[in-house]
Amino acid sequence: MSDTEKPAAAPAEDKKAAPSSAEADLTKYKTAAEIVNHVMKKLIDIAVEGAKIIDLCIEGDKLLEAGTAGVYNKNVKGAKVSKGIAFPTSISVNNTVAHFSPLASDPQSSQALAKDDVVKIHIGAQIDGFAAISAETIVVGATPENPVTGRRADVLKAAWHAAELAMRTIKVGNKNWAVTEVVGKAAAAWDCKPVEGMLSCQQTQNVIDGKKRIILNPSEAQKRDFEVATFVEGEVYGMDILVSSGDDGKARIEDTRTSIFQRDSAVSYQLKMKNSRAVFSEVQKKAAAFPFNIRTLEDEKRSRMGLQEAVQHGLVKPYEVIYTPSNTFVAAFHFTIALLPGGPSLITQPPIWYKPELVKTDKELEDEELKALLAQSLRESKKSKKKKAKAAGEAEAEDKEE
């Protein structure tokens, strides 16, 4: 997200020493992120007026599969390295919050992008179970000469600033509620609201929905029940920023059919129907622990029927398509971030499309505390750390003298 972040310098190469497990894992995350960035660029290029959403989704998934197929092809300890899609391409427009990826049989399969549509592109890739997931928002037809204005611009600026502030708040020792608070304040600066109850999660190998979570715009019940978590060195998070131009950020399910699902590895259940077992076996083989689109399965009709029993018993969970009111817009940015010993480090790349000259609003961030946070580099420089350590040492020496 942040243009100010410089990638951590690679350690000097030692031919005798193999990379540590943590270094190898980070390399897999970064390799997946490079593929995601490449695919995102291509999708932004073709997300133009008249482009059909289903075609964009199919193309995005093809590119993700092709990208992951070209790396890590040597067997490790006699086994192939698992890789592929970590989140199927979804293209959600205007007040559609997320997860829209229609099938050819769906009534909305003919939907095409129109000028001024607020378009959220969400994709992910994984190498050996280490997933890099990214989302960003574009507006069809916007140029520096014809920038985004009005509520479209407000929600875009709010979401971008919320993402920049969130990544500076996901730091070792901070609490998850600090991120909730900063995202809410950023959205409010443009009279917007985070989408209610949206979750961001810790990631580990083969897990994108870990136990430590961050919630946006929680309801009163969620404020009472949501677990406090502290960020710890070595953790990775997928941060999903979703901001609505509506008054309350509330979203609802409409009549759009769900096409993206995910196996819930925490649930065990012996499926009764033969078709359900066959479909679940195909899901495990093709998607493992990651979300998948029904279109990747052999037979759509049979798969929908087979998934019903699995969903009913919690073995598979749906990524439902949700909407804010029809007169609102939703903007999204999703980034994957690692809490390394040297400080937070973005795994995914900064947004490709978003630039200040493309988005013009009358409102700006006024909160001095937030502005100061925004001005900070994502990773503290070594020079700055040394200064702080020196100042702390001098202060301690003075205290002893007294």
C-alpha cells in the first residue's frame, strides 16, 4: 500500500548456509505476491467500459493458475509443492461489497462494467500454503483530466487512507481494537463508514482465517463479545478494508447466488450422500484449504447439489455476496502484511490504480494524530532506532545520577 516503504535488504548470500525456515516462508509469500501484482495489473488494464464481469473473473483465475504453475516446480523431499489460487477473482461493483464472481448459468452473468462504476478487484495466490491476497478499487473511465468526484471520490479516499493508517497500526504490541478505531476515524473524515462486521484475520500456512482477528464497525453485541488480540512478531495478517458511503455501513444478502466457498478445516462431519462425498473430495483435491469458485469443479449442477449438505453441516462455508443500499458505493483495499523483526513489511504491493490526481474531494484528513501517523514510514529506519536507543540510554543514566 505505502509508496514510502522500501523492501528489506536481502542478507548477504552464504553458499554454505541454507535459508532459515522463516526466510523460506517469506520468500514464498513474496513470490505469490509478485504473481498477484502481475495479475492485478492485467485485470486493471482490461477492466474497461463494456467488459463483462464473468470474463474478467475467468481471465483473472487463468492468470493466477498460470503464474503459480511457473514457479516452485522442483519436488521437496519427494513431494510436489502445493500452489494455486488463494482467493478466486471477484469483481464487485458499486454497492456490491465483495465476492461477486458469477457463473455462466447465473442471471447476472451478462453484467458488464459501465463508465463511472466503482470496481473492486479481489484476488489471491499461494505457494506451499503461504497466501498473498490483494484487493483494490478503480473507477471505470477516470483520468487526471476527468477525475473521480462526489461520493465515489469520498469513499475511495476514505478507504485508501484507512488502509494506510491500518498498516501503520498493525505493529508488534498493539491491539486489534486499535486498528478498528483508526479505520473508523479515517472513514468518518469523508463522512463514510466501514462496512459493519467485516473481519480481517491472521494468516499461517494453509490458513487465511486464523483465530486472531480484526473487526470493522462492530455492532454493540460484537463489541461485547469480540476477543482482544495483541500483535506479535512473526505473525502475518490479511487486512481487508471495506468502506461504504452509506450512513451506517450496514450490508445485507440479496438474491445473488453464492459461487465462492471454502472448506472449514476445523469442522469434521461424515457426509451421508454419495454425491456430496464425491464433490467434497474434488474440493479437497483442487482447492485444499483455500476458497474456490464452483466453476473450477467438473459439473456445476452436481457440485451445487453436493455442496448443500457440506454447507448445512459447516464442513464448507459460503462467501456470500452482500450489498449496501443501492444509492451507496463501497471501496476496498486488501493487503497482506508481515510483522518481521525489523518492523512491519508489506507482502503484497501498493495499489496500482490509485493516485491522488485521479480522486478529487472537498474533504481532507483533519485529525492531527492521524496525519502524524500517516506521515510515519511503515518501517522505522536503523538510524531512527539508534537515536531512540541512545536517548533512552541517556535518560536512564540521568535517572541513576539523580
